[in-house]
Amino acid sequence: MKRLFILGATLVGCAAAIALFPACNDTASTTSPAGETGSVSGTVTFTGTWPTTPPGGGIQVSIYSSLMPPGVPGGPPDAFTNPLNKTTDFPTYNFKLSGIDPGDYAAVFVGWRDPSNPSGAKLIGTYWVYVDSLGVAANGLPKPPGPSTVTVEKGKDTGGLDIVADLDLSGP
């Protein structure tokens, strides 16, 4: 029974990792008219060593409207940044995700996707109540109490979303 539970949890984690990042590098689009959307912004503070997998892997900040148990993305992100660059986005990165439909969002994550194995995406940081510490455990799952929700308002920027991300969680 324990093995079946572990297998099920692993399969859910793998499915979530596959959905963690979109297949393209463009920012997400929305169908809302101009001025009808909002944005979120903040700073990612990186710890650890930048991935060496050429060209460094795809590190992105993404926002999600829903999560699946055990607190991982339940589908593609609602908006995301272009892949980050070690030379310009390290050790801190100021992000802004624009064009987001108003509403409550379940999580803002920082994740890494190996370009040679996109199904191996991993969470390396999340916006959560303890903004000065890492919100992701070594197994790639959010630490309790989990990600903090974010409310996006029409025509406004929800700022101050500070995230600690551990680049050492991105490795194999």
C-alpha cells in the first residue's frame, strides 16, 4: 500500500512538472482588452550555483491560477517571464508579469526546466508568507503552509512579491 501511495505521488509530481513551464519562450497572452488586466512584480533572490546544463536551463517566474495536491501547478501558467540569464539576472532578478486577468491566483513560482529534458521541470522557489526564506523543500514541493495567494486587480500592479530561489534544487 505504501509503495502504491509513493508511486501515485511520484506520478502526480511528474505530471505537474511537465505542466510547470510552457513549451515556448514568449510571454503568455490574454484575450482581455487593454487596460482590463493587471500585473504582479517583485524580486527573486537566488542562492546556490547557476545550472551548467547548456545554455543554463530555462529558469522562469510563473503565476498559476490553480494548484493540484500536493501544491504543484495544475496546468500551464497564466503568465511567465522569458528564460532568465545568469549574466544579467543573477544574483537578483526584478520581475514583472503583465497582462494578467484580474482575480485570485494560487501561486507565483520560480522553476527550472532542463532544455534536454523538459519533463524534468523543478520548482526552485515560491512566493510565500516567509519572504526571506526558501519556500520549496529539497524534494521540489512547496513547504507548509504552501504558496501565498496573490490578488490581481484591474489596472494595478501587485508589487512586493519577493521570492528566494535555490538554484541547487535545479540539478539532477
